[in-house]
Amino acid sequence: MFGFLKPAPLLDETSITWLFDVQLWCLQNFDAEVFYTETVLVTPSNEHFPGRENSLHGMASLIFEQVKQHAGLQHWPCRLQEQSSCSLDQPPKLSLQGALRGTQGILQTAVPESQQLPVQYAGSQLNNPEVLIASLSQQLAFYLAGFAKQKPPAGDENWPQLIELIGLFMGFGVMFCNTANTTRSKSCGSCSGPSAERDRALSQDDLTYSLALFCHLKQIPNKAVLPHLNKHLRGYYKRALKDVQQRTQQLQPLQQMQAL
């Protein structure tokens, strides 16, 4: 009779198992060493996004270069452009020297514009930097997904959800959680590939649970996370973290990747 006093389950077990499986898949495909030794929890703060520019495009370019740096993709050749219309053109196939991600990557110089990866932003996103940061990292995650050597958990039909989790794996979980209710503009609803708008594929609960998993693996304390999360997500995050910490059997293969 007092069951109504119990907290609601965080997520169903199938979803939680899938989130753990995706984290392991990311570690196996996108460099576990970079994750454990170089990846940081990126926050929407001056610590991670210092500086100002006088023009909208200059500010967007500054933020994008910082996003690339935090993602470990600073050596990737990209061209940032303001979104003007939908494009169905296939992006060029990226050929990299050295490491896929991280400080061991070799900077690509003198790459023709036609061979650079296009990344778009909307001018209105500068009014909400978290949306801009999440959108830019989401587009980079879309390109990074193409380097996976293994089939993703649960098959190819979940690519939109996987792309969000790859963005979180690169360190941008706070922004993904805080902007999970910002959706793609209707004008780009038929476009293939990543949208310049923040496109939500997972719920805030899914993303916040995965953020708790990320922070547990990286040993990031609550005081470095909670102040940057939207207030209504903080209680859920703390519950999710406790749940993650209790799942020693599911955590074991993820933690073993640190020693490889």
C-alpha cells in the first residue's frame, strides 16, 4: 500500500544494458586510451570556452575550434559554414594520418575545401551557446561514427541515438542533457546527415544516466557536474550515479579497457 512512496525506476533494464553496451562499443572503436587519459567533462563555462570575437561567424568559429579540441579532433580538416539551405550532398571521405583522436593525431594542412568536412551552425544558436556546442559536437560525432569498425549494439537502426551517445563519449554530456528538448527545425526535417539544429534522439533521462556512467568511469566528482546541469536534472543524476556504482559486473569490461 505504500508502493507509491518508492521512487520511480530510472530506466528499464533493457535501456540501461544498451547504454552500457554502447559505452563499451565506443571504447572499442574510438580509442579507449584517449577517453581515459585525455577526454574531459566539457562544461558551458569560460574554463572550456574562453575568449570573444566581434562577429557572429567569428564567435561561432572560435567555439567550433574549441569543440574540436575538446573532442580530440583538432587535426580533422573541417569547414564551418552558416546554415543557409538543406544539402543532400555526400560529405567527402576523410583520410587521416596518425591517430583518429587525441593529441597523437597529425594536423591536416593545405586540404582543399572540397575535401573538408562541412559543419553547419545557425546564427540564432549563438543566443544559446549550449545548443550551439551540442549541435557542433553532434555533427562531429556523426562523422566519427563512420570510423567504427564494429557493428553497433542493437543494429544500425539506432544511429541517431548512437550519434548522441558518441557526442557524450567525447565529453559533451552536460550540453546534450541540458538541450535535450531542443529539436530539429522543420525546414531540415528531410535532410540526411546531421542537422545544424539540436536534434534530440534520446530523452533527458537516457542522456543523464549515460552522463552518470561517463562521470563514474572518469571519476569526476558531483561538484564538477551538478552546478552545470539544469536544476531539474540534478536529482536524477545523483540517483543514476548511485545506480551505476552498484553495477560492478556491467562496469568491469568498461574499466578493463583502461588497462589495455
